[in-house]
Amino acid sequence: MASMQNSAETHAPVVIVGGGPVGMGLAIDLGLRGVRSIVVERYKDPQPIPKGQNLTQRTLEHFHFTPDPGPTRSVRRPGGGWR
């Protein structure tokens, strides 16, 4: 496990435990609002099995209101809405 040496990287007002869909979504949302956070994840590499297999309408609404959803644009339908 890598350790963080730079004090700027080890101090944040929010610590998020878990780098799954919820933890990473929270970290992104906080970052967009100017709040620094540290995500603590037990695994070094992404897990081979996707965790977001059952996205609800509410989840997709969160993607919609993210200023730059990036990869989520690929699941949008050409006429709007989601697949």
C-alpha cells in the first residue's frame, strides 16, 4: 500500500471510506463544490466486476445534473434521456 508523504495530500475536511460508486460520486460532488476530500479504498486496482449494474432513475438524475458527466454521456440516447 502506498503512503502519502505530502501533507497537502493528507489533510482534508472530509474523509470518504470506500471508493465504490457512492464514495467516488461523493468525492466528485464535493470537489465540484470546492470541498477537498480524501478517498480511502482497500483495493489498489479497480474491481473486475462492475458495481453499478442496476442504476435507478434517481441515479441517472444525479448524472444529469453533474456539470461534466464525461463517460456517462455515452449511455445517453441521441434524443435525450437514458438507455
